[in-house]
Amino acid sequence: MPARSRSRNPQGRRLRGLAVLVAGLLLAVTACSNSSGKVADTSGTKVPGGAQGTTSGPGVTDSEIRFAMLGTKSNNPLGTCILDCFASGVNAYFAYRNSEGGVHGRKLVISETVDDQLGKNQQEALKIISANETFGTFSAPLLATGFGAFAEAGVPLYALPANASDMVGKDSAFSSTGSFCIECTQTYWSYIANLAGATRIAALGIGVAAPSKNCANGVVRSIETFGGKFGQKVVYMNDSLAYGLPNGAGPEVTAMKNAGVQLVIGCIDLNSMKTFSQEMERQGVGDVPMVHQNTYDQKFVAAGGDLFEGDYVLPRFRPFEADAGSSGLKTFRTWMEKSKTELTEYAMLGWIDADLAYQGIKAAGPSFTRASVIAATNKMTNYSADGLIDPIDWSRQHEPPTEADPVTHGYKQECITLVKVHNGRFEPVGDPKKPFICWPVTKERTWSEPTFINFT
């Protein structure tokens, strides 16, 4: 069945209030939340499966399992490729699995693509649910207002790490990370500062965006906890930056320069990081490295010339530049090349989500339903997407860890992947064959040297 596009024209003007809220979803890591949702055991039309088994569920035929794609394309204030790039990864993965016969004798298909135009995520989600023509939904929104509706309807949902706080408590919603506490103490901030040889650190956050603001405060907390070992301290902290930096970054860079900052950790979007880099260059402190959380974009970095030279970037998955080894990275590269689409951060996130959907359906067995796929996925306790991510225990990571208890709902290990910009290109930090830099997760929060791991 050919894909049916339902992208609509932009509204003509951007809604400033919504654009400001978008800042809350800029990070690949996300804040804690107390939202919740129930998984409904929805029924659908019975479909004769023959040797495939008898299954029930909207969007399931004898030959296909159909999914919807919902995300932000038009009115995106960040100007980045989100929906199309995310979709490219999902489609490449589906092409890969379909070349092997699909799952339970059925092809995996994106049958509908919907642009939520930034402010219509809930409206479009309700339309998808009401139409009841697809089994699950892949979602790449900047404003995830429709997640509650999907959860109430019991629709399997596969989304972005930046939506992790919107997925808290919703057992039917998944991404390439478990729920994450962005304001909690993290070992890696001191580790990166030590790599950079920096003892005087700046932390930056957007004032109107809780995740961004909380992230900056998490940096401060982390340096206070672990920085003493290396003589580190935060000498400049600004968690009240205006979204989009409409007045530039001149006063802030001057203040950092006067404070003798040696490393800037930014909890802000890639365009704002570029504004800071340009201003630092203008004020003669362009050699001070920065740590980016949203700039794993080769074209963007290359276009900056030497602007980002020496900066660190956190991809949050196995970097493209790492050794593929026996991981799924080689397969990802092969099928992205076959589909003639670029290797992008969002494409990888789509690929991982598509793998999780496939693995859940496969684990549920030939007589699968929405509810059984959700249940099967939530029994996965060591999901690494074939070595592409820090393993997730979906039986307990729909809830975020807390500062008081990082263990119960946290990762087994605190892991990052890290690349450094050199000559306009990304280079992996550490061992390219073991690209995950990890620490044990304990309530005591004592410093330890990292372990380099390959999750395959």
C-alpha cells in the first residue's frame, strides 16, 4: 500500500507562545515528570493470519502492519530537520526488515505521515486514534501534547528522547532512552571538564524551559559533588537566558570572560550554541571549548568552519564515527545508503524506535495485539538496539530516577558517548571499539574512573 501523506500547509505565522515552549524539548536528555497514563487493552478487527497466527488490531492485514508517522515539520522554530529525518531512519529500518520477510509474515509499513505544524500534536493524535487505521505511531514532535491520548487509547508509541518526560508513567510509550532525571547529579560533567583540562566552568540554560533550566542546575550540582577532586567549580551560571537569544550573547560572554571560564556547558539548542561561539570568538575567547548536547550535526558543524574546533558533543547513542564492530551500526549505515538518505541524529533515533517496534511485535508472537506488543516490550530488561544505546530496562524505566534514589528506576550504569570536533569533523573520545563511557549507578555517588564498554 503506498504511503498516504497528510501534511498540511503551515498556519502562516508562528505562535510565539508555542515557540517558547519548544525550548523545553531541546535536549536529548529530559527532565523528571509526574505525568501518568494507562494502557488500554484495545480491540480491533480480527484478521485471519493463516500460518502467521490470528491477530487483532487496527492496521494489521494478512500482508502488512501499518503505522502512522506524526511529528513537527512546518513552523519549526529551530529550523532543523526533525520529522523527515526521523522518518528516514524508520523507513530504512523497515526496508531492512522487509527484505528479510518482515515480521510474522507481514511487511512493516508507514501508511500515513502527518505534520503537526508545531501546535497541533494533540489534534492530529486524536484524528489518528479516531481513524483507527494504524497499529502504532512513530512520533517526533517538539510539543508532545498528544501523548496522553495515545496512552489512553493503548496505542504503541515510539518517540524521541526529548519527549521522555512526556512519556513518564505511560507504559505504551517508548524511545531510545528511558525516563531521565536531568537535574540529578551526573558523573560525566566532571569527567568531561577534566578531559578538557578545565577547572573554571560555566553552565547555560534557557529560563522559560524547565528541562533546559534544570539541566544547567544539574551541571552545578554535579560539579559541586565531584569537582573537588579536580579543583573544579562553576564560576558562571546563567539559567535565565532568553529563548532564541534575541539580544545576542555579548553581556553573558563578557561575564564569562571576566570570570576566567575555561569550559562552557550548554543546555541550549544548537543555534544558541552557535551564537555563543561566535560571540566568544569576537571577544577573543574562541579557544574556550564548549560542551554541546544538541549539535551532533555534521553539516552544521562543517559549515561553521573552525568555530566549533575543540568542542565536545554528546550524541547519546553509538556515534557514527565509532567502530561498528558487531553492533547494528554497520546495518544502519548500509540501509541508509541504500535509501539514499543522510546519516543524521534523528535518522538514528528513528532507526532505534523502529527496531524496538519490530522486536516488540516479534516477542509478542504471531497472535499479537497492541496490548500484547506493549506487554512484551515492557518485559525487555536489557534492550540496547543491537549495541546502539546504553541498555534500557523497560520493566522499570518508564519512571525517572531521582536525586535521592538513582537506582530503582535508573540505568544499571550511567553511560555517555562523546565526540570531539577536529578540523570540522567529529572524532570519538575514548576507545572507538568501546564507545560507551560508563560509571556504576549507586546511591552513594562516589567518584570512580569510567569503564569503556561495547554493548554487543
